Amino acid sequence: MLEFFVDLASQYKDYPRYLVILEIIATVFGILSVYFSIKKNIWVYPTGLVSTILFIYIMFVFGLLGDMLINVYYTVMSIYGWILWAKHSDDHIHVQVQKASKKDWFNASILFVLSIIFVGLVYYFKPFIDNKFSLENVNLGLYHLDWANYLDILTTSLFLVGMLLMAKRCVENWIFWIVADIICIPMMVYKGLAITSLQYFVFSFMAIVGYIEWQKSLKLQPKS
């Protein structure tokens, strides 16, 4: 454990202090957001907005375009989910949950495929983007990707589906969070974001708890 924190300190010694502070703040608010989602509390969205807006900037700086785009999507979906949850809340704080319908699964499948294609295209054009949107001396393609970038494409798609199903209050959203969070742990360590990796470790545990809690709530709710 001590060795981990020594490695953590050495990893961050060359980073600008403001980036480290922003990552810590984003992580704290991200954990708060997951906590509120477990409790089916509408505060999941305002706390989540703070985290996602900060991570948009952080992921851009570290070149994780998939994660940057997913946080842009999170920001938009947080506003959308906030509106939906407010409409389905009797006390303006908590909501009831439900099983995903066939339509929900169809929409989730379409979103997953489109996300894979879209993020893949973003990485395809990344040399063009990095060259200040100039094609001069630029070779387009996926040749520059490493294993973490490919995983970034996958996790981005999983997270997008999870966010959609959460906005719809579907219990199954947690399955996508669990899988993607576990994948992100080594990916973030590899990319030099150890604090964010710890966040995903906590997220994995919290997502498992969230799935169990939402399943219990579903059984206790009156049948609609």
C-alpha cells in the first residue's frame, strides 16, 4: 500500500498543481453523484454536473478523447435526466425505478453501436485534430492507438448506454457502469491518472451496491 502512494506521488510531481486539484474536486463530486444515484436522489445530477464539466477539461488535456466526449454527453444527459427525474418524483427528491423495456433495450443497442462508430471516427481523425485541424503532413487512421485507447472506445459506449438507462430509471443501468468502471481502473493507471483510477475502483464497488439496492427497491415498490 505504501509503495502505491509513493508511486502516486511520483506520478503527479510533474503535473501542474491546478490539474491535480481539479482532478480531486471532480473525483469527490463524481463519488457524491454515484452515492445520490444509489439513493435514487435527484441530487445525482447537480453533483454530477460539477464532476463532468471538470473532467471534460481534464480528459482533453490528457488526450483521452473518448472520455472527454463521454463527459460532454454526461453533461447534456445530466440536464435531461434531471428533468425526467423531477417529473417522476413525488417529493421532488426521490424516484421509483423500473425494468428496462424492449424499447429501452433497442434504443440502448442503437446508441452502443453508434457510439463505437462515432468515437472510433474521432480517434481516426485525431492526428488531424492534434495538427490544429490541418491535413498538412497528417496520416489519418487508427495506427496511433494503444490498448488503452481501444478500451476507451469500448468504455465510452458502455457509459453512454448506462447514462441513458439511468435517466430512464432502469435498474439495468448499473450493469453497464460495473463493467465499464472495472475496465477503467487499469486504463487510467496506464494513462497517468491514478486519482481517477481510484475513483473508478470506488465506483465499481458503489455500482454493485447500487444494482443490489435498486433491485430491492423494485421488489418493494407497488406494481404500476
